[in-house]
Amino acid sequence: MALHKSKASHYVMLLGKLIVTTISNELRQDTWHRLSPWAILYFILTFGYRFIFNGLLNLLPVVVVFIVNVERKLFWGSLAIAAGLLFLVAFGVAYYLTFRFRISSDGRLHVHKGVFTKERLVLRFGRIQNINLTTPIYFAPFARTNCQVDAAGSSGNEIVLPALAVEAAQQMRSYILAAKEGHIEPQLEQETSSESDASPYLTLSNGEVAKFGLMSNMALLALATMMPVINMLDEVFSAYLVDPLEAFFADQAAVAVHASMLTIAVLVFAAVFVTVGASVIMSLLRFFNFEFYVEAERFRRVAGLLERQQLTMRFNKVQTITLKQNWVGVLLKRFTLEIAQVATNKVPQKASKDKQSLLLPVLTQAQSEDVIHTLYPWFDLTKLTFNGVSKRYLWHRIWLFGVLPIGVITGVLVALNGWQFAAVLLGGVPLCCYHFYVYKRLGWQLVEHDGRVFLWHRQGLVGCRYSVCELYKGQQVHVTQTPLMVRANVASVSIQMASKSLHLPFMPMADATLLADHILYQMESNQQAWF
């Protein structure tokens, strides 16, 4: 009995020592650190989220069979949910117990983790692209934050150190970034100045942020992912919504004849209202209380409601700047500005953009120019004179994507149903206008300032998308020609940057060769680091 008591007291002392060391705000070099016990909550919620949005979607057929065929649904459903929660809690605790990290004096970050599969990660400071701090709503009262360490081109395998004390996370970020730039501070424990003292360079009201919901397509993407679920529940949807609504209109003598059309109109209006409302809500969740800082040769963005994200980017890491405005933005007189660094194709597009770029969702033209001026003081949108592409590009689009499809469709309809369908040819008029405006918007311009050469690229239809990049940061350039393009003396130029690719089709051959040679010269002659 005494032996059991001594073991129990021993484990209690170890647990107390563990908690004392993990809640400390200090991080020491060459010392293995454990996370705060609050990290268990992060692991439970993270693994639960992944299961719902990755694993549960694959189990939808099983869920539908359960709803339709299984009796005592409440009992078995509650049992399954309880078992799932118990497993998540156990796995979260086990993952926390196996997680530890170390910052070594030779400039490396070491992480050991894993329950069933052990992972040993070693990341050199030189490979670190960004260190971002995100504070979920459940960590805010306890001054805890998640430290996300991204390596260039590999954000799919990012390192997340959850539930660190805010002071410790800021110290670690300052130390690693200083060491990466070759300005290593005396010791990791040295206290750094608080970033909260700085004044925002730019703030956006939540009313302005809501406009981004009208300009974006986030809800449309969510609706597209839910379509398989809607199709599987088609009978339920019809029984509880469509049929009662149609019966309601059928009972009204004044509109009974148009009951079906009114039902469709109401459903379409409801779908649009829900989609737009969901998009506005999603934009507020993502950019709530938006603050943008320009400090010490870097950008910093702080925003978010459920998760307060703090993303940073150094000036010299910027690969491209994109200023875009869609047709809703034209009506609202607002632009979206995206400042991108090295991108990756290993993660979904949205996740990659969230981590690899700073998105300023809704700006006036003056605000957009002010932000761009912090990097490029010479920038003036009104003075840009873009070189167009060859007119053969316009005729190529009109014949291949206008005349040919309209002609084939008209011919088939006339052959099957008679000459009255020849009027379909009139549909070629708006198609030709569309291709004409796409052609007129497409253009490029080289700008030289203080020995640095930049490429401006423009494309769009109703709105416009402007992209600027410094030529020496290019990775590849391709000049391509088809046999018909050789005869026409035109070529297409594709420029692969670290963050995106730019394409200029049907350029006059002289312009294509000049641009490609200029890009290759800048890439080979300039040895500055760009990531």
C-alpha cells in the first residue's frame, strides 16, 4: 500500500512539475519544451474538424442508411457521438503527451510528435518562410496563441506549436527571424518589444469587411461542396420545402395558375439570399476588426473573429502584388489587394492562399495605392500604358470560341427542327463582344526604377486584374508557337513566378523575344535572395 502511495505521489509531483514548466513564458535554447496542457483542447478541436470535413464526408452514404433504416436512432446516434468524443479526448491527450520541441543553438527547430506514427521534424531557420501567430477565441482569455511555422514551398507540412504564451511566441518569432536574417540576438530569453504598441497603418470597419462577402465567391464554393448532400436528401427537401410551398401558392386563387413558377422564383431568391448572407458571414469571421501594419520592413495583418490571425511578411519576400476588381467591386468602387510570397501546390488553393499571401479584402483606390507605395513609391496606376497583344489573338478567340460553336449548334438545330432556329446565330454577337473586351484588357508593361525592372500584367473583362512582379524573381520563362503562329509571326510567353504564373498569348514575335530575353537576363544576372 505504501508503495502505491509513493508511486502516486511521484506521478503527482511529475505532473505538477510538468504544468509549472509548460505554463512558463520562457523558452530556452537547446532545451526540450512541452506544450501547455491547454494544447489538448487545440488537438481535440483540430482532429474533430478534420474528421468532420474529411472523414465524415466519405461516410455520408453510411449516415444516410442510418437515418433511413436504423431504428432507435437517438440511442445509437448518441452512443456513436459519445464514443467519438471519448476517442477524440483520448487521442488529444496522447498526442499532447508525445509532443515536444526544441530550438537549438545551431539554427534549427526540432519537433517530436505522433501517437501511432512517430514524427521527427527538423527545420533549419534558413528554410523558414514565415512565422504567424493565430489566437482562437478559446485561447484569448488565457493569453495563449498558436505559432505556425511555414517553410518555403511546403506549407502542407507546416509546424504548429499550439497554446504557447503570447510573450514566448513573440520572443521565439523575433529570435528565429533575426537569426534567419543573420542578426542573431544574444539569447532567446531576451524580452522583445510588444507589437501591440504600434499603430495600424490601415484599419477596415466591419461594414467595409461585409462588402467583401458581396465581392467574393466563398459561399458559392461552400454551396458547391454541399451539392452531393442536397442530392442525397432530395426527397426530404421536396417533402418538407418544395411541396408545401407549391401547395401554399396553389391555395391562393389569385396566383394558383402560376404556383409552380412562383415556387421556383421563391426558391431561387432564397438560395441567392442564403448564399450572399453566408458569404458575408464568412468574410466577417475571416476579417473581423481588420488591422494592417507596416513596420520594420515588413507587413503584418491582424484579423478574425473566432480565430484572431496575425500574419507577417517581410518586404524582400514579396513575389507578386495583385490588385483586382470584379464587377461587384466596380459597383462598390472597391479593390482587393493580394500580396503573395512563395506559393505551394501541396495544399488546397484557399488554405495555401491564407498562409502564403496577405489579402487586404476591400480597399478604395487611394488606399490600394498607399499600400503599394510602401513597396514601390513610383507606382501610379493612371500613368501605366500597357502594350497590347496581337489582333490575331482576337480573331483566334472569335473563330474558335465564338463562330465555331455557335455555327455547329445552329446547324444541328436547323437540320433537326427547321430554319426557324437560324436565329441562334445572333447569339454570336454577345460572344464576339465578350472576346473583344477580353482582348482589349490584356496587356503588359515593363517599368524600370533605380536599376530594378518590374513587369506589369493586366487582364479582365468588366473589372480588371493588375499584377506586378520584379523580373529577377522569375523562375522560368517559356516562348511557344504553333505552326499557324509561326506563319503569323506571333508567339505566347509564359512566366512562372514563385507565387503565380503569368501568360501573354499571341504577342508579336519581336516583343515576345525582347520580353523573354529581358526576363532571362534579370534572372541570371541578379543574385539577390528572394525567398
